[in-house]
Amino acid sequence: MEKTLGLLLLENRPITHAGALCNPNTFSFATLQTAVPGATVRTIVDGDEDVLDAYIRCARQLENDGVCAITSNCGFTALFQSKLAAAVNVPVALSSLSLVPFAATTVPKGKRVGILTYDATRMGEIHFAAAGWSSAQIDVAVAGIEGSETWRQLAEPIPDLPPSAIVEDVLIATRSLLKREPEVAALVFECAAFPLAADAVRRETGLMIADYVSLAKMLLEVSPVRDQRGANHSP
């Protein structure tokens, strides 16, 4: 039986270029997407908990519709991780920040994990803790794309961004991070738009890149099959 991944989306029109998290053709499995009322780039980055109930309602609807696991398309939703995981009976991993502990195990002692985020000025320890770790446990270096055209466009209701613009802005931010923090030996991309740039960054830097597409594939792979009534069962 085919497994389906549920995606909780912001109301901003998602990036759907080839290879993007929200492009159904990116995956060999089915996805079911729903936009969460009131959830936008600005409300989520601002940490507005007024949308939490809407996230829970949408997650439960996805569960009722038979998805096997649930993720989101904004890494800042890590703040809702524990409450959404408690609200449904399928695996939930809302943020690619949950991949940081994995990335940390792949680098030599003394090296760091770089986190590339939508806005480094708004991301901090509260998001790390919500994703299950802290900077006291894992040595991280954080950089963002704030001020770039991609940063501006992603906050618009209907972003107008060619893939090349996203790739270039991510490359610029990555170069800046690595120049400032040469001990970075692996990267985690927080933003769901950044997987479009992952291969370009891998080619240029030679580093391991973990992102939302990585998370989605892993999450569904390890999740149990469910039937159309939403019950778990063995294949």
C-alpha cells in the first residue's frame, strides 16, 4: 500500500519549482498538502502562537485523510513540534532543524554544523530546543539570507522567484558563512525553499547538505503504512 506524507503549508504560495519540497514530482511517494489558516512567513517567524490551534486542526484533518506522517514547509514551526506531535497519532517532524543532531554525528570532532536559515536574526535557542537539542550540546554556526531578494519575496503572498535567484542568494549566504566560520563541515538548510540550491552548494563546497527534502524522505521511509481508514498496519 502506498504511503502518503502530509504537508502543513503557510498561506504564502509555496515554491513549487522542480526539486522543491512542495512540488509533488520531487518525491516517489504521494503528498497531501493543506494551507494552515493564518500561518504566514511573518506570523511564524514572529512566533505567533495564535495559529497553533489552526495547525492542530489541520494536522488532525491530514491524519483523518490517511497520511502516514506530517511535516511543514517552514523550519520556524519547530516551536509547535511537541504540541502537534501530541495532537495526532502519526509521526510528526515539522522542522529540518531536527536534522542537526544527525548532521553533527557526521563531522569530525572540533568541526561545526552550519545552519542556513531564512532569517538568522529571528532564529535562536528557543527553536533549537523545540527541535530537540541545544547549542550547548551541538556547536552550530547560523547564517541567513535576510536582506536578499529571496528573503523579501518569500514573505510576499505570491512570491515571484525564479530558481536561479534562490540558488544565487543561498550560495552567497553560504560563502559568507564559510568565510566567517571555516570550521563548518556540514550544513542544514532550515528554509523549505533552499533545497533548490542544495546540489549547487554541494558541488561548490563539497559539504553534506541536509534539508527539508531530506527530512521528508526520511520521515516517510520510517513511518508505518496506514489504510484508508487511518489505521496502522504491517505491509
